[in-house]
Amino acid sequence: MGFFKSLFGGQQESPEEQKHNEEARQFDVLKFDGVKALRLRQPDHAILCFDNALKLHEDLEIRDYLSQAYIMNNDMASALEQLDILTKAEPENIDIRLRTAHVHFMNEDYEAMATVCEEALAIDTENPSTLSMLARAKHGQGKTDEAIEALDKAISINEDFGEARLMRAGMLMRAGRTEEAEADAQWLLDAAPESEDVLLLCARMATMKGHDDEAAAYYNKVLEENPFCQDAFVERAAIRKRQGDEAGYADDMAAAREMNPESDGEDLERKVQEAFSTFNPFAQ
């Protein structure tokens, strides 16, 4: 290249230009390798690549990827550091705030989660995803009425928001507002009759009403859709035990243990006992 530049009167790259171009090439390679590692669920390697890329020059997209890698690596403190930098750089970006709220949710820091959601709503009061996330935070704080109000608003903005309806149905059921909960459940069943989450919702509602045969039928459908659903085996086991079907109970418990051979037998028994009473089937 230098020969042709000289031949045709072009100028050779200066040392500074060569350094700049080499750093740009290295940056692109590190970014590509990091994104590839992230997609392959190799967060340690992704973090190494992104850290080295940031040493070459600042880049918000890389920090975005880095926050995702830290979350995947269960390093929530480091993820929050990156998200804080992103929030300060792009204060109007709702997606960044929602990811921050999700990290607080995983940390079970519901107060911080609610604060982030409220800050996001100050930017956009009509964002259904933010309202749904706020409902999770309020639910975690034990503020059920406020959580339901947030979900009501989210659904009024987007009537097809199935995730919000699923969450609201559980909260309404626990609050004793059975008819409203059943209306959400029926909407979900009409919209997604083969959804594992919806079928579990219907099974648990039937269980809480004492309709064991109806509940068992729903659990059967869950297991037709997903033969590896441990919750369905455990909760159906409780019904079978209550009905005196010891053989069926033993079969379901054996299947539940097979789903996770390392699971604690006492923990599974505890789940069965919870399914006898007012267990919390819709924890979010």
C-alpha cells in the first residue's frame, strides 16, 4: 500500500494514524468476540472482551453488552455500576431503567426497584412495561392494592398485555377478588389455551377453590405441554394425596424428583404441604 501511495502521490499513514487504525481494528475484534461469547452464554469471556474494548475507548453500546454479561454472571453489583453509567449518559432511555429495575428485582431490593420505576414513569407515564415492573415492586413490598392499580393501568393502555393479566389474576385471587381473577384467567385461556403458565394459573385457581378434579385436569394438560414441569407434578401429587390416591401420589413425587435429582426430598414434601393450603402460586 505504501508503494502505491508513493507512486501515485498519496501520503503514507502517520504513526498516530496507524495507532488509531490498529486500535479501531482491535476494538471491533473485541466487540465481535464479546457479543459472540454473550450469545453462547460465556459471560466470563464476554466480560474480558468488553473490558479490554473499553480500555481502547469509551462506548455506550459496549457498556450495555457488559451489563448484560454481568447479569448473566450473577454479578449484580457490577451490572448496576454499568447501568448507572448508561442512565447518566441517556437519562431518557426507558429500557435502561427497566433493566436496572429488573436487577433490583433479582436482588429482592423492592424499594430501589420501585424508585427506578417511578423515575421511569416520570419520563413516560403511559408505558405498560414500566407499570408492570412497578406492580412487581409494589407486590414485593406487600402493597397489593397499589400493585393491582398499576396493573389495571397497564392493561387499560394495552388490553393484550398477557403478562400483566397473568400477574393480576394471581394477586386478585389472593385478595379474595375471585370473579375478577377468573375473568383474567378466562381471557388468558382464550388467548393462549396451550400456555403452560396459563394452564398452571387455572389449575391453581381450581385448587384454591377446592375443585380438585378440575385442577387435576389442568395439571394433566400442563404435563401434556411440558412433561418436565416439576411444579405440576408436585401440585398434582398434593391433589392425589388428598384424594387418597397413594400410588398416584408416589408416582408424581418420583417424577418430580427425577426432574431434578439433586432436589431436596424434604423441600418437595414441603411444597406438597403448601399446595394443601394457601400456598402462594403466583409469586413474581
